[in-house]
Amino acid sequence: MTDIQELANTLLKQAKSLGVDYADIRTNLTNSTSFALHNNKFETPLIAGENFGVGVRVIHKGKLGFYSTNDFSL
């Protein structure tokens, strides 16, 4: 199981333990590469990056709650 699947399962278990009526987890992993050209020459070095985000949606007693983040620092 991947870390993303483990995170989603942990969040769903937490929601279930709180007794919510419905919960879903959405994750997004994006890889990107950036560069700049000036007069057909590279102006800056290639910059590669990876960005991960998660969204949590819950419904409890007819009310909807949503949270999302891409900052996992403590």
C-alpha cells in the first residue's frame, strides 16, 4: 500500500470513529518541470518539482464540511 493510500485510510478511519454520516478523501499528486528560453537559449536551469495535496469532505447530520491542504509541515 502506498503512503497516499495509507493517509486516505487513516483519515477515513478517523472520520468513522467520529461518527460522521459520510466521508470521502481526494488526493492529488502533480509533477512539473519549468524552464525559461531567451533567444532560443535556456535562461535558467530546469526546475523540477512535485506537489501533493489532500481534500477531505464529510457530511454529518445534514451539514457539509470540507478541508484541503498541500502543507504537511508540523
